[in-house]
Amino acid sequence: MISQKQFEETLKSLESHPGVRGVIITSNDGLPISSTQNLSMEMRENVSALVASLVGRAKAVVTELEEGHLNFFTLDTSHGEILVAPENEYVLIVLREKRK
């Protein structure tokens, strides 16, 4: 497991990129581990739980299609993108503004 300091460094690095609206690091069970301060606790908890559920379903699809391992996926919305990177012990979620 990576340390809290490493999580904080990752958050700062990602948050500094243009267009990034927020970052959440969650456990595979959907419990928020760390996040940028601009997101409310309620949003962190809700998004963490929902994305963890999506990751589980996406992994099931990848397995069913015999496509190997799930590495990354993007949810493209009318307001931006939700970037999801599942790792062994956590899931990285980045909220980003729509690219122009």
C-alpha cells in the first residue's frame, strides 16, 4: 500500500494540470482514501461508491469478453470527463473539464 504522503503528492500533481476539477482516491470497496479539498465529503463518498461499482462491472465485462485486464476507462459527459484508473489496492478518479 502506498503511503498517505504519496497519495497527497499524487493529488497535488494531478490537481495542477489545467482543466482538472477534482481528484479522488478510493479503496476498491468504494471508501474514499484521499481527495482534493474542493469536493464535499458527501460528493467524495457518493462518487467513490458509484465508481467502485462501475469498476467491478467493467472488470466483469472485460473478463467475459476475455480482453485481459481493465487498465483505465473514461466517462465522457456533456460537462467534462471522469477518468478512472483502477489499481490493485485503490482506484484513482479524476474529474476534468471538457477539452475544447
